[in-house]
Amino acid sequence: MTATLLPTGTERGPRRWPLLGNLPAFARDPLAFFESLRDDYGDWVPWALGPRRNLMLSRPEHAGELLGSVEKTFKPMELGWAFHQLLGDGVVVSTGEEWRRKRALVQPAVRPRQVRAYAATMVECADALARDWTEGSRIDVHREMAGLTQRIAVRTLFGSDAAGREAPISAAMATAQQELGAEFRGLTLFLPPWVRTPGRRRLRRAVAVLDREIAHVVREHEAASRSGTERDDLLSRLLAARDEHGAPLSGKELRDESITLYIGGHETTSTTLTWAWQLLSGAPEARARLTEELDRVLGGRLPAYEDYERLTWTRQVVKEALRVYPPVWLISAVAGEGASIGGRAVPEGTTAWTSPWSMHRDERWFPDPHAFRPERWSADAVAAHPVSEQAWIPFGGGPRACLGARFALVEAALVLAVLAQRFHVDSGPAPVPVFPGLTLQPAGPVPAVLRRP
């Protein structure tokens, strides 16, 4: 794709309310709001979130430029009190030298070689769930996938001896997700930290539960380390990590990075799997191709990490589900001195936004964008329409791309392969309403019937 210089004239944007700017429309339906900015005003759209100056970018090359400029001429946006309560000062929200230090400490724990070591746990947990399922049973797909990925996240992050702690962690994360999404889309985003709304009180209680549970597991790991017991989980790798000066992560840093990795390993994959099942339910030809591939490649056995690359159609199903329903539905960064996009200056202090949801549903980059078409990710299709790869940003991009992307992709494909071998999850073809919280969640239960493929 050739770079497109942005126009230098005055661009139109949506009409703004005094003081509130475009907050009412954004709060009512942020997904539709971002699409309307793109469709009604173009690829470079000024708008306002309360008193804040904002800029919406809708071209892949400009989104890529924004993502690549973070930590250079742009900095991550301060996402408010609620985000800070949940994520603390983890690698996702830290900046500058502190971000570089934490990324260097965390990244080795989720490299492909380490993901390979966790694949057996992913398959084992999925197999256990499949053994509990029975033909003709009615399930809530989202609840089942959330429970499964919670078990995988707890075991890979904290070790098998943390089993049984999923319930309080899960309940607390569900509350945090709900309250964080509500705060981000409402007036409380602009309230000072000392204002305690009912939602903020619920969030604080949920975070207190998470802090208590993680502190308990950290103490167990530290005791095991002192006794010489070796563990092969993510938390043990974080405990052993040292920066260039030989310093380990502090107790608070361990808490913050554990929360970040838990969200990346659980929330992202559970929603991706939920949407994948729902999309497959309305696409019988795609589901038939999935069955054929699993029979041909696996021959009835459980998948292993080595099968990931061979399960071509399975990976395309996951990738297309991430296109239609990207877990991360918006990305933002604040312009610093000298910031520019597409050859045009962005005023310092302006928050630039791009939306994977809006980008993925733009017919310029994805023909028939609302259709579930895994075949668009075949090697030949991508070669013929390479812009699709540039426009696909469910994990962000640039230096601050999601560290757990490989973990999530492998987990989703292997879990889907295990369960789809034995069951078709029939949720019907009707679309499921979405809730844009910390990740893009179903707005309610996703009922389905289990059938043999």
C-alpha cells in the first residue's frame, strides 16, 4: 500500500455538545460512533471526548504509523482511574524507560519456546471439558469458554497447585470488566479519584479480591523457590527475571504483571472462542471444512503444539473471528511535540485513536466485511489483497503490540481443535449483541446445544 498524505484543509467532524463534546454519542454506542466517524466524515476526523481534543484515524497505514510512533512522538493515553486500579503500573500502561525495563523482564516468559511448553496444559484442560460435555446438552458458550480459559490461565500463570482459586479470581475479574467499561464510557471518566461512585466501590472490592488471591499464590511460589522446588509456570519465570542491573520485579510489579498476563491469557481467548463458535454456527460450510481438516490432520488424536502450523483452516477460523470481533476494540495515544501522521502535524496533546472494530469492518480493506469468511486468510487471498494484513490489528502493533498474542492464537486454535473434534456448538445463526468493556464481550449469555459433528 502506498502512503496517503492527509489533506491540509479544515476537516469536518461531528457536532459537539458544550463541555461534553461527543461523549453522549460515544457513551451510547462507541462501536457505532467510530463507524459513523469513518463513514460520515472520512479517514481523519476531529472530535471531542469531554474537553479533550481527539482525532480518529481510519486508514491502515496511518494506524500503523500511529502504533509505530508510540514511545517516540506519541505516548500511551492515560485511561483513567479504573484502568489504573486494575492494571496498576504494568507493562501495558507504563511508559518510557520503565516500560522498556518491564517489557524486557516480561517478554521472555511468553516467547514461542515458552508457549510451546504451555500447549500441553491448553490441550489437557480442553480435553477435560470435552469429557464433561454430553450430546444434546444446553450450555452458555461464553460461560463455558470463560471457565476453560480461566483454568488454563491459572495453571499456566500460577501452576497446577493454584487450581481451585479460579472462582474468586473469575468473579472479581467479571466485576472489574463491567465497571471498567461503564466508567470509560460515562461521565465518571472525568471525575477525580477521590469521588467514590457505587461503580468505583464495586471495582475497588473486586481489585482487593484479585490482590489477595495473587499475593497468596506469590507467597506460595516464593516459599517453593526457597525450598529449592522448581516450577515451570509464568509466575516462576517472572520471579526469576532480572533486569540489566540484576534487580527483580518488586511485589507490586509482580501483581501488576500477573493481572496483565491473566487478562491477556484469559479474557482475550475466551471471547475469541465464544465468537468463533457463534460464527461457525451460522456458517455450515466453514464448519464442515473445520471437521474435514481435524479428521485429516489429527485422525482422532489430540492436537499438540507441532500441529498448530498444520491446522491451516483452524487458524484461519480464529483469525477471521478476531477480525469480526476484535477483543481490543480501540487503541489510542497522545501526541507529543513533533508528532505527525501521514505527513501532517498532529497538535501536541491531541489524543489520536484508531479502532480495530471499525478498521476490520471497512469494505475498502475487507470486501463483504460483515460476512464470516475464513478463506480470506489463505496465503493466495492475502497475496492478492495484502492490505488485509495491514488492516488486521486485533493485538495492536508497533513496539507496544500485545506480548501475549502468540499465546492467545495458539490457545484458541488448539482449544477449538480439541472441542470441535467431538462437538458442534450450535448457537444458531442470529448475531449476538456485544458489550465493549475492557475487551469486546457478548452482552449476555450465548445459549447453544451440543451436537456431534
